[in-house]
Amino acid sequence: MTTLSEFMIITDADNRPPMLEKSMYDSWKSRMELYIENQENRRMILNSVLNGLLVWHTIVEENGTTRTKKCELSVAEKHQADCDLKATNIVLQGLPPDVYAIVNHHKISKEIWDRVKLLMQGTKLSLQERECKLYDEFDKLSFMKGETLYQYYWIFAQLINNMNVINISMRPVQVNKNFLNSLPSEWSKFVTDVKLSRDLHTTNFDQLYSYLEQLEAHANETRLMRERYQDPLAFVANFNQPPSHITNYHSPYNTT
């Protein structure tokens, strides 16, 4: 029989924190912060996770000793203490068993949060190395032979998302040019059309994909023609004659 907790995991219930996947720490961090933002008392819980527990006031006794003012908390302080405890529970629930076993001796949410970050992300140097790796992947990403436009777009979108997660920001024009320039030669006519008719500073690569997706059949036909004709002159002669099914094609960006 399935327990309530198992049912929550199976159904990915909204009242359960997202589970950490070791290779996707940055994504988990973003989703955890979003999950907390949807909770009651979200600001106090998030503050506890990011900045630590409520600082308890101390009282000096007549004999000179000091004690923590835990038994004489105000209503607001008691409320914050409850949020501190909830913050710890939320973070712990989002950890797989092997990671939980390493950090469960910590009772403060910020200590757990920072420990998991160190385990999954490494030191600041490791983060810098990851940034360099993502920049390198961005520069070298290209359309692979046999890929569909959707497969290329999906890989490109994942890379951009990974860069955004760790706050690597680039101008839209830089992203858009890389997306277009990495397409193979059969796309050259359509890429030129986009560059001439679209402001690459204000659009995004999702919109470019939506437009180019309509032309994939034509690009594939161009590729097949190139493969069919070994003689470059014969290919050019046939290439300059548009197929009948695209004679009446009009670019959605054409304003005339």
C-alpha cells in the first residue's frame, strides 16, 4: 500500500519541496527559492534559509550570569522561531537520502543550505571553472549532422538556461547571432532573411526558432539537392529555381 509521503513523491505534489538532482544543483536552488516564495510567511522562511536563525536576546541575571531569552519571546519572535524550524524542514525534505545523511546533523537551515551548496557546486573556483566551461560550450555549439531543428533548438535552450541559472548574462543580439550562425549552409538563405528583416537586439531565439521551424522542409530539400548533384554548377542552376510549393511563400517578417 502506498503511503501518503510516497504518494506525494509519485504525484510531485505542490506541497512537497523539489528533490535535488546532483547534476542540477543550480536548477534545484532556483526551484527551492520559488517553492518557498509560494509558502505562507515566505519572506521569513527565505530569510532564515539565506541569512540564518533569529538572534536570541540575552538577559543578565542579578548574579551576573547571562541566559538566552527563549522563554520570554514576543509574539513576533515566536513566529520567527516557527519559521526557522519550517525552513530547516523544507530544505531537508528536498534532499535525496545520501545527501541527507551527510547534512542531517545540522539543525539550522542556512548551515544545511550552505553545506549542500559546497557539496554540489564546490568552491568559488569551481564555479568559475563552470562558467568558463559554459562559455566554451556556447562558442563551440553547432548544428550536428542528422539533427532536426527542434533537437538543435532544445540543446541550445538548455545551454542558455544553464548559463542564466548561474547569472551568466549575454546581450540578446549575441545569443541570437550564435543561434543563427551555427545553422548549416542549407539554412543560409533563411538566416539572411531573418537578419535583414528582424531586429536581433530586441527579439529572442525562441521567436527565431518558431519562424525557422516553418522553413525546415525547404532547408531539408536544399540539403538533399546539394547531396544529389555532384556538379556544383548543376546544383546552382537547380537551386536558383524555387520549388513550386514555395513559389508563393511570403516571409512573416515582410512588411511590404
